[in-house]
Amino acid sequence: MSAPPNLTPSLAPNAPPDVSRIVEDVVGCKWTLAVLGAVRGGVCRPGALEQAIDGVSKKVLNERLNKLVRFGILEKQAYAELPPRVEYRFTPFGARFCVVLDEIESLQREFGR
């Protein structure tokens, strides 16, 4: 049995992320794209994301946020407050990754049906 592909750049900090696999995973998931769009729009807290993304469950949202953190696209900032506060922001890699997604969207508009 072969090892799974490297989708988690944080596990090997010196290894570059497998960008093609990340693109495949992100583009193939409507919820991941919705999460990225909401974060780009300034929505950065989990509760606000859940309200902003119509139809997403808390479980699916948390799975997608964790995946995006593992991929190195988002970073999670937890604040030591009561009640606890968590926010998600783009990493430098994540900001560049969104440029790739913008180009894919542009191609879709130009050549899509």
C-alpha cells in the first residue's frame, strides 16, 4: 500500500506543498470554495461563516476549515478570551493560492458554458 500524497504542508515544514493536489481538492469541493469566498469577503469567525454560507452544517464547515489550515491556506488564530474567540485569515501561500482560483474562475467565465 502506498503512502497518501502530501496534502499537509504543516507536517513537513521544509517540504513544499503539493499545489496540484491542493487545487484538485479545493476546486472539487463546493463548500471549500464557499469558505474561501466568505473569508475573502471579510467573514473570519466560524459562527459568522456558518451564517454566511447558506446550507453548510457546522460539522462540514469545521472539516473544511481544518483542511484549509492543514493545507497552509488559512491560519487559525485563537484568542484567550471568555467566551473563546477564533478567527481565520489567509496565509501568504493562501493569498497566492486565491490568485490561482481567480484565474480558474476567469477561464470558466471566458470559455465555460
